Amino acid sequence: MTDTARAAATTAATSGSKSEQAYAAVKARIVDGTYSPGYRLVLAKIAEDLGVSVVPVREAIRRLEAEGLVKFERNIGATVSGIDPTEYLYTMQTLSIVEGAATALSAPLIGAADVARARAVNAEMRECLQHFDPVRFTRLNQDFHSVLFEHCPNPHILDLVHRGWNRLASLRSSTFRFVPGRAHESVDEHEALLQLIESGASPDDIEKAARRHRSATLDAYLAQTNAGSLSAH
């Protein structure tokens, strides 16, 4: 079990039910890549690993299926969902809109301490580029953006942002593996976003910058995917 999965399981074990423990542990393994796309989720084996019965594991798998992280295949059973380029496209397009709006609405409520915290996370991301770890980079990336959108006063928009990140959970661990060069640009764009917020830029400018930042990752991924498709023919 990876450190991420172990930590998730420990937290859930002390704060929730066995079903919650199984959910947190399996989700962590999917997100950190331990359970890669297409991996068959054998309930009995997972239950043995976690020291619980099959019942809470089955409940956890159902929750993960509802979130799109797991799918059931005939004659195979539960497997980890793979990257669906169309689903990724739609999710990233939607997230660029709602996260851009959430960041713009949050901007007036982001204080100096928040900016300092986000900048510290971005510094960790820059250090991560030296010996690139896409899983850690992705986790830090979410931490960074959370600082910028969590102050959004509109709960409906904020809920949509969280839903978007949840849909990407099984993909995000591998997105920067496909486009590692995009990671360098992402860190620079983060700093530009922080400077806009610090300077008191208009909500419209902040929203546009946040949307461009999100869309650029999508564009890089699609370009890489298309290049791969062309080279295969």
C-alpha cells in the first residue's frame, strides 16, 4: 500500500465506518496509480488487504462507480475506469468555466495569508519539477487551486467545481505523465494568477486567466493524444 493509500485508510478508520475506510483506501489507490486503468478490483482480495469483510468493500465500490472511478464489465466485474478522451474533454471544458468563475468570485476574499500559502505550494511544485513526480505534482496542483476557489461565496458554483475535480480524480494522476512539459508552464501561470489577484485586477481578467490556464492543460493533452493517434497509423 502506498503512503497516500495508507494515510487515507488510517484517517477513515479513526473517523468513520468500515465502509468509509474501504472507500477512502480504494479511492486513494486509484488516484495514486496503484490501481491503474483497467485494473480488476477483486472484492475478496481488497477486503483481505484492508482487514474487513467483503460487505463494506462492495459498498465502497458502488460509491466509486457512482463517481465514475469504477465501472462494471460483463464477465469481468469491477475494474478501474480508464481515460475516456471525450469525457475528459467535456469535464475539462466545464471545469474551466466553473472554476474560472469561482476563482474570480473568490479573488476579493483572498487575503495576503492565502496568497502566501498558495505561493508556498507553487514553490513546492517548482521543486517537484527537478525530479518529476506526476502524482505529487497533481496533488499539489489541487492544493494550489483550492486556495484560489475555496472562498467562492456561491455554494452552487463551488459544488460544481468539486464535482469536476472528483470526475478527474482517476485521470489527474496520469494527466501530467502524458504532458510533463505542461507542468513547467502550469507553475509559471500559477504565479501570473497570483500576481493578478494581488494587484486587484478585475474579476473578468482573473476569470479569463483562470479559464485559459485550465484550457491550456486540456489543449496540451489533446495535442499529445492526437499526435499519438496519427503516429499509430
